[in-house]
Amino acid sequence: MYNLIRADLFKLRKSMAIKVLFAITTASAVTMAMIAYLIAQSKLAASMSGTGFLFSDVDMISILGGVIAGVFICGDFDNKTIHDAIANGCSRCTVIVSKATVFSCAIAFILLPYAIITGIALSTGCKFSVGSIAIGFLHVLTSEAGNPFSASEIWKLIAVMFTLIIVYVAQLSLCVPLAFALKKPVLVVAIYYAFSILSGQLAKLRGSSQVFKCIFDCTPYGGNYYFVTLHSGAGDMFKAIFVSLIFIIVMIAVTYCAFRKSELK
């Protein structure tokens, strides 16, 4: 497994696709912060908050995460890399875990610009605002803006950002079984993006049913996991990470159950 992960990480480092996606998230993070800043300074109308949300992490990663799964998992079916690994004695479980690990690293990598830009923006002490639609890193940016940071709060900010990245990785782990089952990048991107929109709508129903709330909160799509900030307790962040890790394990298990007897063509 170690050799497979090393090989995939090397391929990821050399890939033009990951460089392009990193450039896109960097440009999007800067644009998101600029729009939030200009709205807070009343230099842009509040109606532009929707445009700022389009460049936010939660919206961009819903599309780009599926693209990564399509390129680095579905693509390995097309070029027979997965076939060769299995033919050379690697178990299907090993292949799945290695692909999921590298996929998670790729998601974390393209999210780094959002974490870095958010940290830089908060360090300026300026105000940022997009109204009530802020989620994820955009929510951290708008809720903590203008507050001075102590050394301990900087470490907590890093913990908050780490928690958000783990939550996003867990949400996108759904792409792993989709990629192994469908093997078509376009289908993976379309289905996951549609599901991300649906999960956002379902999050609004959490208050209507206690049973539904409990079930939904056992997944990384639970609404509160998007809103961790410096005011969140360690227990809240631990719960978000724990739920996310369990969900990732479940997705890997589902992938293995579906893939272990499937025929490779």
C-alpha cells in the first residue's frame, strides 16, 4: 500500500490538473475575500453576496472535488493503472485505501488557499461580510473579522481550519464509491454536485424532525459542522472530526463491497 500511495502522490505532484485546480481555488479564495471586504466597506451592494458565495469554498469544492475523483480515480481505470496494480498482486482493498488516501490529500491541498487567504485576511483586522449565507471558511472569515488574535487563538484558528478540511474531505469521500462504480468523470461530477445541493436543502429540515436531525448529524453533511469558529468548543470540533472519519471509513467499506467482485475490463 505504501508504494501505491507514494506512486500516486508522485503522479499527483506532476499532474497539470492539480496545478490548475489549485490555481482556480487560489483565485476563488482571493475573489471571495475581496467581495466580502468590499461589501463590508459598502463599496459593493449587499446583493453581490450571492456572487461572493459562488467563489466560496463550499461551492467550489462541490465541483472541483468531483473533478479530482474523475481525474485521479476514473482516469486510472481508463489508463489501466488500477488493473495493473491488481494484476501485480495488490488486493482490491489496498487499491481502494491508497486511492482514497491520495484523493483526500488532493482535496486538502486545493483547500489550502482558502485557509491561507482566510488567515491573512483576518490578520489585517478588516471587516468582511456577505450576510447570512456564509458557510465554511467564508463563515470563519466573516464571523471573526475585526477581532484581535492572541497566540492561543491563532492555534485555535488553525484547529478550526483543520476541522473544516476534514469535514470537506469526508463529504467528498462519497465520490470514491461513485468513481469506482461509475468510472465516468462526468457522471461523478454531476451526481456529487447534485447531491451537495440536495444535502444543503435537507440541512434546512433539521429543525422539523428530531429523528432526521440525529440521522443527519451522524454524517459530515450535518449543518453545524460547516459553522465551527473560534467560539466553538473543543468538543464540537472533536465531534465534527470523529463523525467525518467514521463516514470516510464507511465510504471505503461501501466501495470495497461494491468493487471486490466487479469485473475489470
